[in-house]
Amino acid sequence: MDLEPEKDVSPGAWTLKVDGSSTSERSGAGFILKSPEGFTIQTTISFGFPVKNNQAEYEALITGLKLSRTLRVKDLKIYSDSQIVVKQTNGEYIAKDHTLAKYQALVQSYLASIPNHQVLQVCQEENEEADILSNLVRNSSDLDCLVYFEELLKPFIEPGEILEIENNQNWMTPFINYLEKGELPEDKGKAQRLKAKASKFFIEEGLLYRSTFSSPILKCLGPEEAKYCLA
């Protein structure tokens, strides 16, 4: 079996390493997303539902792709040691299993938002970092303070509720109306100022975010959410 070496990563590409595992004792997953400049996000995932190995791998992949889309990554190299997941994602294998077919389709929908992407298979030794994350649990003594912990209560392939931005009028409303509907104030001066400011905002899965050059993507909060966070 020919495996792709990691040294082939292009200088401008982000990298996403994923791994998932499931045993009779526990199941988990993990991923590492790294920017070309070295900014790294490590996440360990636990499941609140039963999963098999390939499902765990897909859940890790989709979680990493969701974050990549939020960060507007356009060039991504994805590494996994699961031959089935890699081959199915690349279209070399057709998922005959109904559950895996759903995962395969969902992954393709996320990859469609990343113009340049490659999904490569590596041996388990080359995927050791993600493998370690997949075996960590909350409050583990091995859990580094820089590792994020995420608990999934249901599979991504299960239909969920659509999150809507709150209907109450607040400072976000003009940006939301412009980005979603193209609505602008009648006053030309206000309209121009709104368009200029709106270039820094975007909507992802029903939520408003602000992008900056010097800090991570910022989630925008309404008054009630802001009070809750401050409390």
C-alpha cells in the first residue's frame, strides 16, 4: 500500500490531521488543524452516542472541516490513517454501507467550500499526534491545557435544528439584513458606511462572525448573550 509522505505539503497549505477510534471500553476522536504560519488548534472529541471506528474517523474529519470552513481555509491537506475514509472521500471506494454513504456525502459538501484540498492516507506512526488526541478524555492528566475538548451528543449525519440568529433588533441586525438580503439604509451615507463595515463580517450556519487580521475569527453576540458571557 502506497502512503503519501507529509513532506509533500505545500508552503501555503493548512494541514488537518484526523483520527478516530472505538473499542468496547471507550470511543473518541481528535484532530489537529495547523496554518502555514504554524498556528495550531488541537481538539479531542468524545461521543455521547455509540460509534464504530470508521464513524469516529468521519466525525473527526467533519469537525475539522467545519472549523476549516469557519476560518475560511482555501488550501488544505488532510491526513488520515483510515484507508476506507480516505478512499471513500476521494471517490475511489463507493460507500455501500448506508451510514457511511451519508458521511461520504456530508464530507463532500464541506470540501466543496475549500477550493484546493487533498485527502491523503498516512501510516499510523505518521498520524501519532491525532491518535493521541483521540484517546484522551476530559480531565485526563495527559490533556494539555492548549487542547480543546468537544463532546458530540449526536452524529453529524442526523438532522438537527437550524440555528437562527435571534429576531430581536440589535446592533447586528443591519449587518445580517445586508449580508442575507442585500438590504441597505435609504440614506446613501449610512448605506456606504454599512457596506464598508460589513466587509469584515460573514454568516456561517446562522451565526454572525467578524474576521480580523490580528486575532482569530470572532463570534458576534447579542445583548443577552453578552450579558451571559460577562456574568
